[in-house]
Amino acid sequence: MGVNVSTEQRVLDVVLSFAEDDTLPELLRHVVESACELIEAPYGALAVINGHKELTEFGGHHDGQVQITSGDPRSIGVADFLGAPIKVHDETFGNLFLAGKQEFTAQDRDILTALSTAAGSAVGHLDRYEQTRKREVWLRAAAEVTTDLLMGTNGRDALYLVARTARTTANADFAAVVLPDQNGDLVIEVTDGGTYDAEGMRVPKDGSVTYRVYESGQGECHDEGSLAAVPGACAIVPLTVGERTIGVLIVARPAGEPSFDDPDLIEAFAAQAALVLEFTRARGDTERLAVLEDRDRIARDLHDLVIQRLFGLGLGLQGLTGMSGKPQVVERISGFVEEVDHTIREIRRTIFSLQEPPSGSTSLRGQLLNAVHESARLLGFEPDVSLEGPLDSVVPDQVRPDLLATLREALTNVVRHARAKHVAVAVSVDRTVTSLELMVKDDGRGLPLADDSGGVPHHAGGLANMAARARRHHGDCAVDSIPGAGVSITWFVPLVLQEAGWR
């Protein structure tokens, strides 16, 4: 290089000092000021070419500055100037210009070349450092979310945690978690930040970037003004678990703020958050299942052990009434029998409540149990109930009203006509999950025989209604009656046809 020793040392000192700058604007201004000072040029500027080929000016520290508005200083009337490109990873990052000196020498050109080369290296190192720092910030955020979720944060609190962490880590103004509802439509489940409340709003399908990201599993970043609903820059990334997308995470900045340059890091955070959300959801389902199984065991023990013993005790007490000739003793024993019957009814109510979901929601099982319990007041005793199979999850919504109506009508018929002392109700889904069956059986008088039926039971209007409800869903209703020995009603609906959409 055609420079003297003292100048070489000064250039080396300046090049080494570039490593002390912590931010890109600080480094670029340092480069311009150092170039002006070493080459003794009154004016200097560094035009940075960003992703949109726009130019950013960093002026020198002397009495004036050249305002670069295009890649060529001659376009603004500067005849004598010196320029050198700054390259980062073999790509042009910008151009360093000096002007205002009476004459630029070959030594000036060598110094500017050395400075621009060193500046490119420093920018590359600073860029790698910044990327590493951002990655560490996002990894730390993902670790904190994972820890909080595994420590017990769940439900909507877990979603708020993900949205809030994403917003603060991305230096954003607004964040939202969008999830599909039971119909598959995307709904803004939770939001954090921003000036408006969008929670509960449905996302339109037509032309929606959110839907496109959800369906493709590929994140997108948009600059200021690219989306009508977001005035500033935004990043929309999928919440993915393996190859399955469970939702979308949105972060946005207000107008005038820089665009997102780290979509990969946001996507990695979203994937980690989605995995932990899915894990906590599965853990919650497991815990709820354990509670239901435990409650079912308790209910079964109460029914099979406690009620049977109380029932035996009541029968024994009733037997004692015939052995005593004293009216006061008989009266007291009868009172004890009534108390035992009352206790049995209370325990059965407890069994019904134990078989309800912990959330208290009106599940199909709960509706069936409530219908049976309501009939007990009119019957004078509690019917025996058996519920088998995944009733809550596989019985279609369109079948449930007819199932409940059939059960109520069958029990009403028992109350009105049967004079029964015992009723059994069984609702089941078979092991192949292909059929739903309701059976109501009593030990009453049986159906009356029609005069011209040759001994065939007469089907009243209520039974015809039950059969019509079954046929509505491609099923059937069978009635078996023995005079003086009761009636058995079997109501059947195939589930496969419901799933196939044959309505």
C-alpha cells in the first residue's frame, strides 16, 4: 500500500477501533468520520443499500456534508469525489463517499479502500453478533415460557403468556394467538398490547394472510401498510407441532417502526411454544381423565356396595314389622325404613353428580342422568342407570335431542301406565363405535292388547313418536311387552351414517 509508516499506523488504529462500536448506526458514523479525518476531506457520506434499495445518509463531522440521494454523487453536482464500495459477505452493503478536497491522491484511494474493506468486515461481525444476541434472547424467552407452562400455567393464562412473551421479545406493540374453534374457523383467542380489543373476533377466510399461514404452515412478514388491518409491520407465524398446525401467532409494530428481520427466530419460538401448549393440554386431559375415572370408581362402589347394603338393611327392617305386635315399635321401624330409603335416594343423587364432568358442563351423560333423576320424583324410586361407551364424544349433535326426548317419553309412559316397581335404563355405544342404543325396561303391567291384533300389544302414540325419531336417523325402535311382566323398549341409531353425513 502506497502510504507512509505513520499513516499506516493511524489507519490500523482506526480499523481496530471499529470493533469497539456496539450498534450499526454508531459504526457507520464512525467509518465516515474516520475517513474524513484520515483523508482530510471536508465532506463525507455513507449510502446504505437496504433490502428495498433505499439510501440512508451518514454525514461527516466537518463543516458540511454531501447528501447522497442516488448511487452516483455526480447527480447532485459533485464533480470531484472519491468513493469505495462496502461489501459484506460478497454483497454490496453500501458505498462510502468523500468530497470537497481539492484533489484526491492515489494514497487517499488506498486508505479509503482499506477503510471500506475493514468497515465491511466490522459490519459483518456486528451483524453476526446481533443475530447471535437475538437468537439468545428468543431462546431465553422460549425457555421461560416452557418453564412457566410446565410449572402449571394452563388454559387461557398459557395463551396470554405466549402472546405477552412474543410481543416483548420482538419489541412489538401488539401480539395475538389465533386458534381454530370447534367448527374449524380461526378466532383471535387472546391479545396482548395494542389499543383495541380483538379477542373473540373471527378471522375472515377470503384473502386472509392468517388463514394462508395456518393452512400452509409457512410464516410471512409484511412491511408497514402491507396489510389493511395492521398499519405497521407485522409477522404472522404458524404454531406447529410436528407437521400439524394448531394455530397462528401474530406480532405487529406501530406505523413508523422497523420491519421484522428475524422471522426464523419468531417461528422457532412459536414452534417451541406450540409444542409445550400441546403437552400441557394433553397433560390436562390426562388429569381430567384420572379425576373422572376416580369419580366413576367411587360412584360404582357407592352403587354396588353401600346402596346394596342399605337396601338389604331396609328389607330386614321391613321384615321386623310383622314380628312385632306393638304399634309403637312398628311405627319406629317404619320410620327407620323410610330413613334408609331417603339415604339411598341421596346416595344415588351423589352418584349422578359424580358422573358429571368436573367442569359442570351439560354433557350428554349429564343430560341423560338429569332426565332419569327428574323421573324419580314421579316414579317414587330411582331407576337403575347404565351409561357405556364414549357417549359425549361420538354421539352427533343432531341425534342428541331425539335420544333425550325418547328417554323422557319412555319414562313418562312408565309413570302413567306401568305401575312398575323397578325400571332399568341403559344407554350405550358399542365397541366398534358404529351404533347407539337406548333401552328402557320396566316390570309393570305391560302394554294393553288390541282387540283385533291377535294378541299383539297395541302401540300407543308415544311409542310411534319414538320410532319416528329413530327412523329420522336411519334407526329403529323395538318394543317387547309381556302382559303383567313389563315392557322393554330398545331404541337404535347407527352412528356410521351420521358421520358420513347421510341426513
